Amino acid sequence: MPPPRTAGPDRPMRADARRNRVRILEAAEQVFAEQGSSGSTEEVARRAGVAIGTVFRHFPTKDDLLAAIMKNLLEQLVAEAGALSDSEPRTALFTFFTRIVEQAAARKAVVDLLAQTGVEIMIPELVTVFTGAVDDMLRQAQTAGTVDPEVHLPEVMALLASTSQGALHGGWDAELRRRTLDIVFAGLTPRADRAR
Amino acid sequence: MPPPRTAGPDRPMRADARRNRVRILEAAEQVFAEQGSSGSTEEVARRAGVAIGTVFRHFPTKDDLLAAIMKNLLEQLVAEAGALSDSEPRTALFTFFTRIVEQAAARKAVVDLLAQTGVEIMIPELVTVFTGAVDDMLRQAQTAGTVDPEVHLPEVMALLASTSQGALHGGWDAELRRRTLDIVFAGLTPRADRAR
DNA sequence: GACGATAGTGAGTCATGACTCATCTTTCAA
DNA sequence: TTGAAAGATGAGTCATGACTCACTATCGTC
């Protein structure tokens, strides 16, 4: 994300600026996780312990702030996907799926944004990377014959987005989450050897 | 829903009041369908061709207006469920499910509300009736042996809510909707005779 | 340590949207 | 036909939240 508006050749950020930037990001992550993208910038400033003007110096608009956070999160998810690449493909896909849905409840903003195409507008490249990671997992599981070959990426993404959303807004508990995902996973399994 | 605040013995509503009430309800249905529950009361008034004060005379708060609309919709859905009771149970359940998801895209407010527990607070009895209708369909399909007996109502409701939500926010086209629901339905089918 | 560039501050602006109420208009029973 | 009572009107209030900017504080360099 762009460092604060600085003219001229880029000098490193001043120490206090760097410190505040981190604090703001942390506070924003909390606030938006709890309240979704409608959380107020003022609340972010309050939690970060800075004045509201400081927030706007670092992130000229609220969307910039949201984008910065989404960027962090997406990178983290992509990394997680990578870490799962050793596992058996079907397990990798289902574990990744489950993990995202589980986190959804704690990350309102993410779900809000994922739902509203807002992300694609803000950080298209990263979304592509993320989608690619899911695609990889899907293909591998299909190659291994443990996920139905008729299934395509769009519907997997669709189910991922909608169950995350549901888990969040509906406040699903662990049990309901498991049962619901079990149905989805059963639906993804080839007809022959469906295992619940 | 309560007629406008009238003291004393309830006289029938005046002709112009009745007319305006209907207009407001129609306008609100449109506006909230398009913009979700964040649509403004002023826009509703504009489309109804009345002053904003009139809207507030009929529905003292925005929530009252939203509740009135949700009531209409829920009643309609319950009626649809009833009309399907002649069909083969599995078909009834899946048709109902599909229909709701299909309408989701045209009814933002509904999805918003269904998602946020807002409805239960506003019109608990009707929600119970609605849930009951789904439960009936589910049980019958299970009795007929065409839906997995391990599946319970909560996860069906969860999937219903989340796919509706997904279809709306994600702007799924007809094809994606079908493919996604196919996976869900496959997941609901007993292992033995899963038919795609 | 001094000084200029960089960063922080927070009261203030502007827009939006729910809701109110004094005043005017329409209905309808007598 | 008429006069209340019921209803409609819309400018105005209040709260919220994004964003600005004149001013002050701090950093880092010489």
C-alpha cells in the first residue's frame, strides 16, 4: 500500500509514522473483523490511540484502509493453501474450505468484502492468486479421483463464499458448521465412493 | 401490522389512508428488493408519491416497514410450500429450495434480513411457520428415502440461507446457480443412489 | 542544539438518513 | 353542506460518519 503522501525521492518513513501505521492496521483489523466494513474510522483511530487525522494521513480513504487489510488476509490465506500442498489433495481442499468458513465468524469484514466484489476492484492480482490456489487444490483432488470431476471452480468458489457468509451472519456454532460442510463435501465427492 | 396510531374505538381507515398504505408497501417492496434494508425511507416515499411524513405515520419506524414487507413475503413462501405438497417429496424440497435461491437475487432485503436474525425478532411466529414448512418437506423426503436420513433441519436452513445470500451478493447467473445447487442437492441425497 | 521536513492533532465541514411536528387538506357522518 | 377528526405535508432536528486543514509536535540531519 502507498506510504503516506510524500513528495520527492522516497526517504524511509519516520519512526513514529511507522509505529502508528502498524497500530492503525492492527486496530483496523480488529474493528472491521468485529463490525464488518461499516465499522467507523473513528473507532479505528480510538483503538489505535491516534487522532483520526493520522488514520487519514496513512490511508487517504476508508477503502484504502480496507484494501490494506484485505491484502494481508489474502496473502495469509494463499500461504495457508501453500502449506497444505503436501497433504492428500482431497483433505487439503476440504481443510482449506473448513478453515475459511471457521474464520468467517471472526472476520466480518472479510466476508462482507468477499461478498460484494469489492475486493476484485481493490486488489485484483491477489484475488487471482487466491482463486488460483483453490483451483490447484480442486484439480489435484480431481486427479486423485477423490472429488467429482464434473465440478468446476466457479461453483466451489460460490459455495466457499456463501457458506462463509452464512456461518458469519447466521452465527453457526461448531456443530452446525460441521454438519453443513459435511453436506457440501458429500456433494463434492464422486457418486461411487461418497464417504460421510 | 398495526393501523396508524388511532386512539379510541377503531374506526375503519380513511379511504386516502388505505390507498397510500398500499402504495407505500409496494414502493418499499421495490426499494428494499433493489437496495436491501439500507434503502432509504425517503426513496420509498418518493416512489410511493407521498411525503416522507406519511410513510412515518403508517410505519412509525423503518423497522416496522421492513417487518410488514417481510411478513408478506414469508406468507407467500409458506403458501408456495403448501402448493408443493402434492409433488414427490424430494422434488418438492429441492424445488422450493431452488425457487428461494432464484428469487434471492431480486430481493436483497429479504436476504439481508434472513441473514441477520432480524426477522426472528420482528415476526417470530411467521418464521416458525416457515421453518415448519421446510421441516415438513424434509421429513417427507426422508421418509420416502430420497433424502439422507442423517440430515437435520438446521443444516438445511443454513444451506438455504447461505446459498440465497451467495446468489444475491455474488450475482450468480442461472448456470452457476444450477451447478452450485446441484452440489448441495447431491450432498443431501443418500449415498446409495446419488443422482446428479 | 537548531532547523526544516515529516507527521500528528482534532475541531470543523459536509453529506446522508431517520424521525418530528406545526400546519394545511381531505374524508365522511350527521 | 359542513365541521371536526383523520390524514398528509415537508422543512427542520438530530445523529452519524467520512474526510479536511490550519496549527502544533516530533524526527533526523548537520
